[in-house]
Amino acid sequence: MKIVEVRVEESLLPKQDKDWKFALAASGMSEGWVVSIRAQDGTTGYGYASSMAHYGAPHETVKGALDRLIKRLEGRDSRDIANIMADLDRAMVGNNQAKAGIDCALHDLMARRLNIPICDLFGGPAVREFATLRILPIKSPSDMAKNARMLHNKGVRHFKIKIHGEIDEDVARVAAVRKELGADAHLTVDANQSYAPKDAIIALNRMAQYKIDLAEQPVKASDLVGLKAVTAAVPITIEADEAAYSLDQVMILVRDRIVDAISLKIAKLGGLRKTYAAAMICEAGGVRYRMGAHSGPQLLAAHGLQLAAALPGIWYASELTEFDGLAEDRWEGLKLVDGVLHHTDAIGCGVTPKAARTKG
Ligand SMILES: [Mg+2]
């Protein structure tokens, strides 16, 4: 079925927390682009292209890449996803965030035309319920503990404490959150590259007494030797995030056993197909994997959920509910109950634009 129209629309959604901050940036706004692809029969598929400046994909760059890439889509067979995505890779190196928006929209279109959830294209729903992990942005230890309590009251049991490379302050953040939540909560930390390797080893060994399940990207993304040294020196599972910025980089991390785990994100890996491939590489190499932060509207989380449902090997709570921290969303359909996200058998990616309901 021929592609007759491709559109790119800006998506700027305010967060509830205007002072949202992590080690690399502060942002009260969730930025990205919605890609919609319409086939000749009128069916439309939707994908979300995340703007991620800390991965070299600022907002305007993602739009520029999309404008160029979508020109190659019109008139093509919408089912020809593998060839289309290979063609986009030949036409432009990198720009995975833009390509992910297109890949997701093509899969959504195919699934809607077949009247099935996207998950079925990847083997069907092996998992239907997901305990989710929520981010605690950088604040004072007491404010982070307060935020953790509010999320706990909503049913969240897994938390990611953002830290920023100051050993004493960061250990105090972890101690405050553990004290507030007690022994049962599952805690992780994410330094977003802010530590030198030796400082990371000191900090994580001190944090280990508070039972940390996972530490994300302690050192610079480019410092694989330092990352491997941290992995070897601490009792906490070390996860690559920014260092796992493409499928070939995932291959290197697994091949050289740089980390214990890898954070998979549709946006940084360039879409559903490549994220699925990354998961299989991890499985083959005995490295843990899960879906990392899919920060954006329900549309992005929905695609993440469709793929996660087809991956029974995911070892830990995924991050598919950051949309719950937005002040507004233009998408609806996800079922989040008491901190648990449910895979339903809704068609396509499982969400629809709210405007469609109002009109219809
Ligand atoms: Mg991270």
C-alpha cells in the first residue's frame, strides 16, 4: 500500500516540574517531533522523534534530518520497512532520533493496517505487566526524598536518583531517598557521565551500603576503558546509556564486556527494528538489558511498551512512564494503574491523538 503523505509536527510539552534537571542539562519542556505517515487507503501511522541534545540531536537538527529523510518515503510501499530504513541509513549517517520517528510510524502504519498491536510484529506479547521506574531529577537530598515519597504514593516502586559528580552530595541524596522509602524500594542512580572513573568507584562503593540495584553511565560516554574499570571495581550492576548510542556501539560494549547491562532506547538506537536487534545482541553476549528512559509523550512510551512486551529477557524495571510527569499530553490510550503499565491488545502502537477523539 503506497505512502501518499508524510507530515512532521512539532511537539513541545511542559513538564509538571519546571525545575527538572540532570547532570548535563535542565529542561522544563519535553521536545520532539511527531511523524505521521498516511497510506493510500487512509490509514495513518504515528512515530515520535525525540530531540536529545545530549546525544547530539538538538531540536532543530532532528527537524532538519526529518525534512530531508521523509522526501525518500512518498510513493514507496509502506510495507517495505526493512528496505526503507536501509535506504535512510545509506542516505544519512547517524541521526537515529529522526530515523526512529520514521521507523515507529512505519510499524504503526503496518500494524494498524493489519489490525494488530505492533508487538505482534515482533513475536507477540510475552509480557503484559510492567513495573515502571521513575526518575528523581537533581535537587537537594530532602527534596528528592519528598519527590520519591510522592511517586511511591502513586504506586511507583523503582526509582532513579539523578546524581551529578559530587561524591558527598550524591551519597547524601541516595541516603535520604533510602531513609524516606525504607528497605523495600528499588533504587538506582544515574550520573549521566559526570564522574571521573576513580571518583565513580569511590562514590558507588559508598552508595552500595544503601542497596543500589543499578548505576547508569557513571563516566564519559567515550571513555570505555574507564567504564570497564568502574564495572570491575564496584558491587553494583553498571549500565551503559549514553555510551550505547547506536547499534554498532552496543555490539562493542557487549563484545568487550565493558558493562553489566545496557539501557535500550528506541530514539538513540534508531527505531524498533534496531532496538530489537540490540536486545538480541545483549542476549547473545550475556549482558543485561532493559528499556531506558523514554522521556516524551504517551506516543513514545507506547512504542517502547510494544517492543518491551515482546522481550521476555528484560531483567529489570523499564522507564516507560515519564509521560506521567508531563503537565499535558496530546496522546492517550496507555493503561497505567498503581505504578504498573499494562500491555493491552489495542491496535498499532496503542495510543491515539486526543484531537481525533474530540473531532470524532
Ligand atoms: Mg541515563
